Amino acid sequence: MDVNKPHIISGLAAFNMVAGHGYQVYNAYHPSKFTVDNEMRLRYSSIWLLKYLRYYKKCKAIARGFIQLDDNGLVVSDEDFASISIGNEKKRKCIFITDIVKTSFIKTRLLSIFESKLNKSMQDMIKGCDRVIVPEHGEDQGNISYVGPIVRNVSTLNRSELRKRLGMNKRTIVTSIGGTDSGRFLINKVITVHQRLRKRLDTDLFVISGPSLALKNSNDDFKNFGSVENLHEYIYASDLVISLAGRSTIDESIIYGTPGIFIPIKNHFEQEENARLMGYKYEDILRLESLIEDKITSAACRPDVNADQSGARKAADIIARYSK
């Protein structure tokens, strides 16, 4: 193990992607899954919180092992509170990347009081960081730096060239659910609706189901791409993206000028808030047909690519400054 190189600690999905680029990466984190039912509704959040606390203790032990390898190493965390907690304990320089400063999963009074205490601990850890990077626009304050959305640059801004490379011959809808199988209900709904729309709209549906959801093979109704590393390019090249309401996909849709439909997991506070800001809610899954038709019809008027794609560079500059 080379202590002079960055150690990237992650779960399996990120491990598979990052390892292929030659970095030192370790598949060490295996989080408890949310219980999401067959209609994409979050269930048993109180039980999940208790499981998370056990998982958090395991992550602290894992983080402590890696952080002790280097007496002066910088700790950079993408919403991993375990590593920040150990970094603060060991008096290391810490940088935290997050757009969440408070959780609100719990509905029962007793456990909501417990969750409020966890939120207080979370805020104390954030205050203890040397720098907090927030991927939103805003005015810097205290130890918090707002860098704007963090998205990847596409390999070419020529959409026609990129569409040809990706096999997009018609108006193309891309649907994606990220690294878990929680969005199975959404993907199945999109496929069913597209069966009714594809001939009338003359569209193709590209399904990017991610590393955790196995689907049947492609057919006339959709093309299944499984998991891809360049999802951002599929989003940029497409005419419409339909996704869960995760922050990264929403930011890419906005920056690249691609129309989007974002359906949150029911009772998932972060996704419901993200969706609300984009004008959507869980119940919109029942009117996908009209939403798709409206969005595809107006896709020719899509805005230009947002010139401000500097969030990743600004974040990297901050990290480099603290690593010296």
C-alpha cells in the first residue's frame, strides 16, 4: 500500500468504476439498504436508522484504519461522516463535500427526537471541518464554499457527433436510476408508457439501469445498456432524461440543457425536496405519458449548454490547496 498516493474508500459500484482508471481504491463500505416497496415508497425508516447506526460504527473502524496509515494526510469526504468523525478525532485537515446539512427521515416522535440529536452531531462535525464544499450556487460563509453544480465535462459539445457515436438515430429518451435497484418501479413504468408512445412520437428509449438492477434484454420497446461510465454523455446527447430525483442527474440535466422528468422515492426527504424544486412530486409517476409527450414536443427548444461548468475545477482547487 503506497501511503504517498490517495486512498479512495468506497462501495462496490464506485470501486468498479474508479479501479479501472488506475487509482488506489478499496471496496470497504457496504451500507444497509433502504426498504423500498414495489411502488417505490420508502418503508420502515425507523428500522433503517437503527441499521445505519450499526453501519456507521463499522465505517468509523474502517476509516480509522486507513487514516492511521498517514500521520498528516488530508481527509476528503463525499458525505461520509464516519471518515470526518475520525479525521476530527485525529486532528487531521478535513474537507467535506455535501449538499445535506440536515436529515428528516423519521416520522415517529420518539425516534425523530433521536434523529434531531444526530443532526446536531452532524452540524458539529461540519463546523469542525477545515472546508465544506457545497455543489450549489451561493455566497461563501465561514468554512463553507459554494462552488456550483459539480458535473463532468462531455467529450464534445457537438451533440450530433455524440449522438451518432452513442447510436441515437431518433429522438431519444434516456431513463436512469443510479446505483441501486430502488427505481425499478420507475423504469418499468417508463417502459410501459413508451410502448404506447414510441410509434406516435417516433422515439427510442435507452434504459441505463445501473449496476444493481438486472433487466431483460433489449427489444423493440427499449434498448438496455445496463451500467455505463459515461452516463453524463447519454444525458447530454438525449432529448429527454427520466430519472429518480438524485442531485447529480438533475444538475447534469440543467447544465447540459436536457429536459428532465424527476420522480422521487416516496417519503425520501432529500429526493422529494430535489423533485419539488424541479416542479415534480411522486404522484407524477401516474401521468408519465402526458409529461413525456409534452417534454418531447418541446425538446427542440432546449436551452444551450450552461457555460458555468466550473464546479468540479473549483472543488479540485480547494482540495489541492489544503493538501499542501
